[in-house]
Amino acid sequence: MQCEVVEERLSEYVERTLPHEEMVRVAEHLQECPGCLRLMEEMRSILVGCKAFPSYEVTTALLDRILLRTSGRPRSRTLREQLRAYFVQPVLTPRFAMSAGLVLLFVALAAALMIPRVNVVASVLSPRGLLLQMDRGVQQIYSEGLKLYSAKNEWQNQLTYFKNNMLGKLGFMIEQLDVPVEGKKKPADQKQQEKRPGQKSSAWLLPA
Amino acid sequence: MLPGDEKMVERCLQGDDAAWETVVNSYAKRIYNLTYRYTGRRAEAEDLTQEIFIRVYQNLKSFRSDSGSFQGWIMKVGRNLIIDQYRRTRRFPQAAGTEEMESMNLKDEKLPNPQRGVEQTEASRFLREGLQALSPELKEAIILRDLEGMAYQEIAEFLGIPEGTVKSRINRGRLELAKLLTKRRTQARMQV
């Protein structure tokens, strides 16, 4: 078999669609002819390459273009695309990124300031915290009561002291002031008689 | 034909935009990949895909369910537009050197030899460039058979040519690609 004849049948030989006899004859030629063998191997490589030839997906932009140029109706979006259009795409803008950055910064600062207080409030609102708070309140009230009681006793003592001592001294001093100035000494009983009810005296101030 | 395609077309003709959207969603990927394989560039493939759907929308009335499937009809409309585009620009620009030359992950279990694995990866990378070097007829046949996975009979009906011609074009296209790949490998070895 000549090379030209083999070349004409090479495609069918590779696809194994030749009749059996011709398959054998071509195979015999290929064993003897390195050029045709090389050609057959390259053809086989190309067929394998064709099977692996990539199949590309159509972009949504192209589908949009086609529909707008034909029916004029925009492409109906899937739920995923709608979610992406409403939530993801706005996020991917510089303006949103800037705003989000500022908001995050603000939240971080607020959290740094607020979290310790929140912890305190949370601990106070716990059952143990509430019991401790109540206990502390009762103790405070009791200590305040004790303070008031001791203050009251203090005032009472001072009043008693004032009453017993200071007023006594004052009475003594008043008694001393009641001594006549002119030097006329009168007997004690006469002095008592000379005192009239309307006359000024500090004796009434003295304790009974 | 996909189930309900005929009803879907009827609904489209009655002005049901939702039905048209379903049609676009169903066939956009296939049409886009077909145009991408012809042009080798994404931007051009997108523009062509858009033009194809505009043409389909404008010519929905001319679809006859008894003359073939809706998918086949859309593919024909697409193919005609691609050919028109080719005639206008004479040839599609080369895809070589574009950012789209991603490496493909090839797995050929029948050929465990690492050397063969490397060669196949190279072949698949080359394929995009190699396709642009073929004549439109051969490229079309290779795309429909090896990339779109259509049967010979189907391709013959689609292109309106005898099945023997389809087989011949596919064989010639594959041979040209194989020769180009061999030449490229030889050049690479010479440079090393």
C-alpha cells in the first residue's frame, strides 16, 4: 500500500471504521513507514486534543446584550443574582468600604468604652449579684441607723451635761449678780420679803 | 430537538419574552462555543453570537418543524452568518499569542507514556492556532465533527453535501493539522 492511499484512509483507521482487511493493510504499512506512523500518532493526538478542547460558559453580560437587542426585555435574575445585586455589589464600592470602615471604627471605640460597664450591669443583674447588692444595702441601712443612734446619744449627753453643769453655773453667776451694790447689808429673810412679784430676777431660770 | 422546542417557538412568535429568554439560555452556550472555535477570539465570538441570535429572532417565522430540528435550524443560521463574516473579513484573525492560550488538562488513559502525554498537551495547545490555518471548508468539517461531536450523516445534512465529501474533508483537515503539528515539533527541536 502506498503512503498516499494510507493517508486517505488514516482518519477512518484512527476511528477504527475501516473494514477489517483494510485495517490490517494500513497497520502493516504503518509498521514499515515511520513517516506515516508519525502522522497517524499526530492525528490521534489532535483527536484527543479536540476532546479536551474547552467549552466556555456564556457571560451574563452577553445574555443581557442579546435579550436587550432582540426582545428588549431585560434578563430575569435568579435569586442568587438578586441577592448579589442588592447585597454584594453595593459592598464592593469604595464609598461603602470607606463608610463601613468608619462605622467599624466607631463601633470598636464604643464597645471599648461600654463593655466594662456592661459587665458590671451584667454581674449586678445575676442572682448572686442581686443578693450581694441587697446585703450591702441592708448593711448600709443598719450602719446608718447605728450612726444616727450614736449621734442621738451624743446630743442627749451634751444636753444633759449642759443642763446639769452649764445652767448650774449660770444660776450661780446670776445669784452672784443679785448682791446689792450700795453695801447695805440686809438680813437674808428681809431680802426675801422685799422681793416683789414683778421685780426682775434671774432666779426663775434656775432649776428647781 | 429539545422537548418543547416547537411550543417554545410558537410562544416566541406570539410575543412571549420569557419563552425567548428560555431559547437564548438553552442555545447561547453552544452557539458561543461554535463561534469561538471559528474565530479563536472571545470578543469576536461574542459579537457573532449576538448577531446570530438577532438573526434567529428576526427569522423565527421561517422555522418549519417538519424540515428539521430547531437546534439544527439555529446552527444553520449561525453557520451562514459565520461564513458571511468570513467572506467579509476574508479570514479570521489568528488566535496565536492571545491570553486565551490556557493550557488544557488532557487525560488519555490509553497512552500512559509521559512523552506522549506532553505531546498531546502540545497538540491541544496547537489546535487553536492550527484550526485558523485551515481553509474554511476543512475547518468547518473539523469543528462540526471533532469539536461539536456531530455524526457524518448529520454533518452531511447540515452542510447539504454528500457524506463521502464530509469524510474526505475531515480526513484532509486532520491530515493538514497533523502535518502542521509535525512541522512545528521539528522546528522546535531544531531551535533546541
